[in-house]
Amino acid sequence: MLPRTCIVQVEVSRRIRQITRIMELPVNPPILPMLAKRVDQLPATGDWIFEPKWDGFRALIFRDGEEVTIQSRDEKPLNRYFPELVDPLLKQLPKKCVLDGEIVIAQKGALDFDSLQLRLHPAASRVKMLSETIPSSIVFFDLLAEGNRDLRNKTFAERRSKLESLLSSLKPPLHLTPATSDFALASDWFRRFEGAGLDGVIAKPKEGTYEPNKRVMLKIKHERDCDCVVAGFRWHKKGESTGIGSLLLGLYDNAGMLQHVGVCASFTNVKRLELVEFLKPYRKNALASHPWKEWAGEGLGHRMPGAQSRWSQGKDLSWEPLRPELVVEVAYDHMQGDRFRHTAQFRRWRKDKKPTDCTFEQLEVVPPHELESIFATGR
């Protein structure tokens, strides 16, 4: 019998092939989206079109008559998870088209990625309830095909112009992303939009064609430094004692409680082995008075560093405690609530700093920029 992962992959491939047989578009699913490479700053020279970087689920939308397919960046169908988007897509998009965009949820003036993750639930009843209580939106930023024309070989400037023309009268929950060729305005977006949960700015070459799975765009994201307590670690996926996979990071709140804020990873193989020996002394009697001692048990309902979730897809997230005596400086882009939105990057050990000095107060607070300038009405 095939392993469950293989069965799931076969089923996904079968469903995609079925969709392909139904649709007769110049660009049929599945295809991989165009990607971006990270750079340190906005390009000040050259011909670029800048857009806000949305923090959501990348999605390619295929519409052929009464058929709509929402495809994820890894070629999986998303229709069942976002049923509230299907009818607006049928009502507002051209009869035959393929678009690139991002599924997001906006609440209280900011994007809410945690709520978006909740939408990927296996139970149909739960999906239906969530589609009504935390409905999603989709923001479009590229056009791959319209009618019987494959537009991927056209320049982005041409595709953007056509996209604006086709989607000039969109209504929520469908939106067209802002775009500009003005470097000063893009720099302003980079500063102002972060408080609303946007991820940074994307720069696209005006003369660039659409190249699936190629990193031809640029992404400029925020990066800051933070000193954190190292309160635990996870072994590398190759197995116990073969290397450190990630460090569990904590910050002290106003009540003096150490809160789990994320992980630090992306070590070289040499560094993983070095960390095994470096952390060894801090493992001794680590759980005896550990601030996360209760999380080492089972049956607890609150979020904990080693807890399994449906987002982990079967990964081993068990963790090993360390005495909370080490301080590390990490780089991060932005916070999602009280946690790092993405994996933090190791910078250096801070032997000159006390763990109790690692508090939330050191974090830069960015005032939210209301999304009404982009999401004019509705969600």
C-alpha cells in the first residue's frame, strides 16, 4: 500500500488533471507562479513598477466560463477552503482569464495571517462557518491570459495596463493592488504600510515577461534586530543528536513571564554540529525550574513551543528545554501579534546582556496604516 503522503499527492495530481481537461484556456492549470528574490533596499535606478507586498496565500485564478479554479503556489486546489470567493470571481472576472494574486484576510485595519491559516480546515462544516465569520478577500497583481491570448510573453507594463482596464470596476472582496513607478511613493509605502501587516514592497521590471517559478521580481522586506532568550531547541530533521534544527526564542512580558515568540533557524551543517556541543551544558536540569515546564506535558489547551498542529503536516515539533540563560541577537522582519511572523535569523550571541533584559519593550512598534486606502469598502 502507498504511504498516505503519496496517496494525497496522487489525488491532488488527479484533481488538477481533471480541472485541466475541463478548462480550455491559453494557460491551463497547474502552473507555478513567478517568484521574487530578496534584496536589501528598493532599486533606485532602472525601470520598475512597485507594489505593496501582501502577506497572505499566493493564488492563481483560472476562469473559463462557469468554471473557476483557485490554485495555490504549490499547485494545489483551494476552492474548498475559500468558497465565498467563487461567486464574486464568476460575477466580476472576464469569461476567460488567468490572474495572479494573493488571498488575504483584513480585520481591524490590518492583515490577519493567523485567521487566514485557520481557513485551511479539513471539516466542510468548519470551512463554511469560517467563510461567514472571517471571510477572505483576494488582491490581484498580474494577468497571464485574457480571452484566447496568452499574455505571459508581454511586458509587465503591458500586462499591468490590461489588468487595470479589465478590473477597473472591481468590488469587494476582489481588489486590484496599487502600483507605481514613483520611487519616492514606493519608499513611502514601505514605511507606512507595515503597520497594516503588509510585508514590504515588490519591484517588478517594466519590460519583464511572466516567468513561472523564476525569481525575476525583487522583494524588499523590513528587517530589525532583537535580543531574545534561548529557552529550548529542536533537533534537525535528520534526527536526534545529528545537529540543531532551530532555537526556541522567548521575550519577557510586563508581568515577568517568558513568552514564546518564535524560532531561529537556517544554520549551516557545521553550525548545527557546533551548537550541539555549545548547548550541552545548558541542557542539564533544564526542566526543573523552566518557565515552560508545563508545556512539556500533554493535554494542555494553550499554544506551546512543541505542540503539533494541522499546519505542521506531520513534522516532528517536539522540543528540548534549555536553562533560559543564553541571549541571542536575531534579525526579524515583523511581528504577527506577539510572535515573529517568519523564522528569525541568527546574528550573534549576547554574553553581555542579561536574559531578564530581553523584553517586548525593545521591539519597534509601527502604527497601523488603515487599509481603507486600498480596501475602500467591504472586507
